Amino acid sequence: MRNSCTESTGIETTQIFSLDTGVKMIKTKTLFILGAGASAPFEYPTGIQLRNLICGRTRKAAVVQALVPVNEKEDESFYAQSVDKFITEFSRSSLYSIDFFLEHRKEFMNIGKMTIASYLLPCERDQRLRDSGDNWYMYLYDRLKSSFEEFDKNEISFITFNYDRSLEQFLFEALANQFNKSYQECAEKIKNIPIIHLYGQLDFLPWQNGNGFPYLYQKDSFVRLRNARDNIKLLTEEREVGESQEFQAAYKLIEKADKIYILGFSFDETNLERLNVSLMKDKTITATAYELERSKRRWVEQHFRSKINTDIFLLELDALSLLKEHLAIE
């Protein structure tokens, strides 16, 4: 196994695993809140990109196959018509977010979840976690220059709106390869770092759950689509924010944090409201505002001032650039 590796970004060389033996840890309680843009460097679609993919119907056949009951020899036309109806009505809803559409149209919940997964699962390419030129995972990991024994003593935690498992996969691989530790030893370390998927995830990784699936795309894996249907947890009228274990755990992390970095988040009003901004009072909040329109920036700034009388630092930077300029290491 390798102890160090470098990848060229085209501008500079960024180390994946630092040879610097100096111990520098994040000792201030630091929370990262991740939106879809945080996974974009690893070739996952943003919300609007996912909408365009779904409306393009390119994965319809895989979803239809996954919908057909395992032991039922039935004409697939019924399921094909159901998928067509879902895509047509989502397209005509003019909503950017498939999540919000499904929260209002529960009859499409199973079809919608499997459709989401049909576009996200093909993005599970392990090499992309190392090849990305704007790889903020790599940069953050390189800043956590602790020993293996103290890795989980870094005061970091994550709240993500994303379904993908790229962050967990990256951390697991990085630890295993840097320190030449066992599967079980690395799993125990990463489990001690809170990573909360507010709306669930595509699946569990094998080290998270004995029945989990590796971070590896398997073409038209109907089992994977069905698993994703069961693991994605959208809010409905029956399951509100107050009943969500994920949101309750997230609120505890927000309350404990001293510094908050919001990366790749579109500041959708509904999701921002669900985050409960009132819990962020007296904290240092820094956020990416890359390509965020001026009117939206003004609204976000006013929202934070009105809720907690605290300024949010909105920076016209992507996640990697923001961390390079503003991440504090002690």
C-alpha cells in the first residue's frame, strides 16, 4: 500500500497523503454543511443537472426493470407508463428539485427514488475521488495531519443534503492507504466522525453495514436501485422535520459547533428553514456563493441577520478555494 501520492491539478501539485509528520489538528469544533455543489467536483450532478437528466429519460428502462416485482411475470408496459407519467408531471411541475416534487407527490415516491439512484449510482467511480482537479476532500484530509490513533480526535463533523457516499468512501480509502490499517480499524475511526445524511443515502458501504455495497457502479443493478429506494428518506406529511432522527442529530451538531463552513449549498429557502438557522447564533459562518445571483446573496445575508443577528460570510469561491483561504488549523 502507498504512503504518499501526488496528483497534478494543472495549476499546482496537491498531496493526497502528506509526508509532513508535524501534527496539526482541527481542535475548534468545526461543522461542514454540504449541498449538491460539494459533490460536483466528483462528477455528481447538481440539483438542476439532475432534473435535466431525469427529464431526458435516458435511464427509464433500468427503473422500469427495477419496479417489476421479482417473482411476477407481468407485462412491463404498466410500469413503463407509470415512469413516463412521473417524468412528464415532474417536468411540467417546473420545480428544480426532484426531492420537493416527491414530497408533494407521494404516489411517485418509489419511482422517484429509484430514478434518482439510477443517475447517481453510475457516478460511483472510485478514481474520480482522486482525479478531481478541485478536490476539496483531498485538501481537507491533507490538513488533518494527526496520527492514526488521533485521527478521530479532529473536531470535525458533517451534515449533508446529498445521497452519495463519496465522502465516507474517500476517508476510508485515505486512512487505509496512508496508515496500512485493517478494514475494521479504519471503520472504527470513521464511525467516530459524525456524517449525517439528512435525506438518507444511496446505500451503506460494507464497513458501515454487513449488507452494504462497495463504492462501485454495477450497470443496471436492480438490487441497488431497490436498496436506494429504501435508504433515501424524504420528508412527507407523515414524516416531518421534528420526527426525523437525522435532523435532530444535525441540530445537536449545529449547537455544538463553533465554526460552520457551508459548501456547495444553493440556499434554497425550504432547506435553509429546515436547518434551523436560529441554532447558529454566535458562530462563525463561512459559505461558498459561487455563481449565486446577487439578489439571492442579499436575501441570504438578510435572512441570517434577521434570524440570529449574525453575519454570514458569503464568498464567490468554490469549496476548495474557500478552504484554502479560510480553513483554520491549530
